[in-house]
Amino acid sequence: MTGTARSRAPKMTTISGWDVRWDIVEEPRMRLFCAPHAGGGAGVYRAWAQLLAPEIEVVAIRLPGREMRYGETPRTSTEQLVPELVRGVAPLLDRPHAWFGHSMGALIAFESCRWIRRAGLPEPARLLVSGRSAPQLPLRGRPVHDAPTPELVRWLRVTGGTPPELLDDPALFEALLPMLRADMTVAETYRYRPEPPLSCPMSIYGGSDDEYATPEELRPWERQTTGECRLRLFQGGHFFIHDMKEQILPVLGEDLLEPTSHAAGPAAR
């Protein structure tokens, strides 16, 4: 682990609503922006904030349509989402920063890094992506964002990541259904647009048994950077990041704080 978890209760802070920090870290070496998976909220990264501090300050991204932003209309594309997101967190780009995202979040993190570059803002020190095939690859499988609700529920049960108590509560699930469908639309209708590769180093994380993002589909992420790139596999399925948190976070911390060269290199396990 990169630091010692603090014992006092964290206090949530936000500057724009898009960002959530449970505690302000004084002079962090790195600020890590974390984008959620489809259906996920900022709260999935609360434990990360405690375990990675004090050297890394976690900034969880809170998207519209969930948690404290439940009343807002969820976005249905990265084209809608990313410019608003980056403008919302731009004041926090004043320190060395990196971006992490799992599944849908990997696309949001990737496109945010590209939007930051186009806007002339301070570019990230590293991009970390998890559980999503490379953006230039076509997505496999039948889309479910507009599937009948029973089919969507079955799909969510199989993939994991959605609390069973939510799926078992018809009223609660119905309340969150617009957000879930919007997120799945972001993930399933994403269209890659070619741009020059990023210059920052990249870390690619995957689950050894993840049928939705196999090692062969993860490896081509390396084409999206001219910097050093590494692929790391962990035991587990699509939501290995929840199941293997104690094993993943020390590795993630090392990747973030390790001095790296921007020389191009192949992804390696």
C-alpha cells in the first residue's frame, strides 16, 4: 500500500458536483480521478481514498442521475458527458494527475484524457484502464441498453457488480432504471474516433476470467499511447476490481508513483 490509512472519519468535499473527495490530502504526489462502471457511483471508490492516501488523493467522479445527483438527467454518450466532466474538475488539474476507469469508466477516463489534451489543459501523468476492450475494437455481444427490463436484470445478475438487493427490489430498480439504461447506452453505443495516441504511460488491468474483456482485447490499448504500457491480469471475472481490491491497490499505487519513461513499449504482464 502506498500510505497508511487515516483513522479519522472522512468528510466528503466537492467543488462542482462532478468530483467527490472524502478528505483533502495535503500536498499529494498524485491526484487520481476515478470514473465509475455502468450503474456505479462515486461511493465505489470511497475505500480507495482511505487506502491510497496520503501520497495519492482520490477524486471519484459522480455522474448525473445517481447518489446526490439523482434528480439530474443522466447522459447517454461520452460526447455529452466528457466536456462537462472535464470542465467541472479542471480546477483540480493543478497537480500531477492520473485517470482510472473500469468498464464504461475506462472509456470515460480515456476520452477525458483526450479532451484535456485538445483543450490545452495540463495532461495526465498516467492513464489506467480496467475491464474494457480497447476502444478501437468493436464491442462483442448483443446490446442490452434497450432490452426488455427482465432481460436487462438477468444480464446484470450474470455480470455482477450490481447489488442483489437492488435487483430484488422492483421499486428501487425501477427508480434507477433510467440511469442504468443511460450508462449502458454510453458503453454500448460508443464510437471510437481516431486521434494521435496519448503520450502518457498507460496501465491496463484485467480479470483472468473476464469474458467481456479478454487479454487479447485488452492488449490493443497499447496503441493508444506512445508511452510505456503494461498489462496486468488479476484473478477474477469482470468485477475483479471489487473482489481483489487488497491485491490491486498496492499495484495501482506503484504504477502511479513509479517514475516512468514516455518511451514507447509493448504491453507486458
